[in-house]
Amino acid sequence: MRLAFPLVVSALLFSLGVFGVLARRNAVLVLMSVELMLNAVNLNLVAFDAWWADALHGGQVLTLFVITIAAAEVGLGLAIVLLVFRNRGTSDLTDLGLLDERAENVDQPAAVDQPDVVDQPEAAR
Amino acid sequence: MNGVELAFVLLGAVALGAGFLVVTTSRIVHAALWLAVCLGAIAGCFLLLTAELLAWVQVLIYVGAVVVLVLFALMLTRAPIGPTPGASRGRVVVAATVAVATGVVLLVTLLAGLGGEVIDLEAVDVGGGEAVGSALFRAWVLPFEALSVLLLAALVGAIVLSRGRGDEDGR
């Protein structure tokens, strides 16, 4: 199999993840885009492992480690998103400039001033 | 193009299409379900690249655990089921510009450097449970132990975060 196929798929998948991280506003969707980027990297690692015919399976073992770290990252990230939602009533990243709870009162007027936040009442319902 | 290459191209197309829908669909819950499709197609790609164990780990951890976790988080943050207004136009343009630039840089670098190379799938030692297990516990055992400490820290952190402030008043 030509090495170019996995490389092209992983490069395109990575750029899709970059687009998602920059364009999405929901924090959970941003985490999902990060997962896409991590999977692009994993695909590259596995492809180079097979290309090199690595006896130590360095690429596959490193992919295993990346999957583990991604699982830990998603667990912690979603716990933080849930906590922020419980405190602020939104998981929209344009409203969440600071994680600090004491900044809540400073943060609120800025969130109200945002004209393009249309799903704000729906998220706070 | 032989059979393996054809299967890989098809699976890659499924993964890319599902990934495109993940980052563009206006229904948030659908994005999580398309993520499951995308990750499943990548598991198929792993299988074609002789990484058997990784394919099943991918199905178990990503399609099984991570997607369910994401769906739970969407439900618990009361994500709207219907279509939501997407990002503002300016932000989409900036994000698309950066993403296209990243993709072009990656594609040009990888294809210029390694475009003509061929993976000899007959010569590859198939990454089943025995091969990956012996590599993991002989050559890579120290990073493995470090990772177990990291997982423990993540577990403790998640518990501390999700316990909330209920007992701060009691202290």
C-alpha cells in the first residue's frame, strides 16, 4: 500500500479538527474537534509504524499511549465543562473568558452585550 | 490500486466525510453521532495498516467510552436538540483560512518528503495482542508506568471536580 494514502487522510482530518476548534462555540464540540486532531496523529503514527516495519512497535505503542491520554483529557475536560455549566448556565465559549468563579459578575454584562448569542436563552433554560 | 488500497480509500473517505459533518452540522447531538462514525472508520484504517489490537482498542475506548461520555455531557449541559445557529460568518472565514493553510502545509510537507514510499504489508510484523504486549511490557514499560500515574491523577481530578461545593459549607 502506498504511504501517501494514510498521510493524505490524516492531514485532511487534522485540518478539519483545526477548523472545528476555531469555528465551534460549544465547549463540548471543541473537545470533539480535538479528538479528531488526535485521531489524525494516531493514523500517522500507525502508518509510519507499518512503513518502517518497526520491531519494537514504537508507533503502535505510542498510539496506545495517546488514546489513553485522550481518554483522560476528555474525562477531565467534560468534568470542567459540566462544572462551568453548573456555575454559569452556559457552555458557550464566547461567553466564557475566565474560569474563575469570582469573575462571574464582571463577566455577565459582556455576555448580555453580545448581539450574536442567539441560543443563550435556550442554553440557560 | 489493489484491494487493500481501495478499502483504505473508501474508509478514509467515510472518515473524512463524517469528520466534515462533525465540524459543520448544526445539530449538536448529530455531531457526536457522526464522530462515532468517523472514529469507527479510523478503526478500520488501523486494521488495514496491520494494527489489530489498536483497532479494537479504538472501538472500545473511542466509539464505546468517549462518544458516550460526550453524549452524556451534551445532555447534561442541556444542548438544544434542534438546529442551532452556527458561528458568525467572520469566524468561519478565519477558521477555514487557518484550517486550509494547515492542511496545505501538512500535505505539501508529507507528500514532498514521503509521497513515493510504499508500505510493504507482507513484511510487517502484525500488531496483534502478543506483539504489542511484549513490546509494551519489555521496551516501553517505563512510559507505561508513568501513564498509569497520569491516569490516577486524572481520576482523582475528575472526582474532585464533580464532587462540587456541597461539603465546602460543612467545613
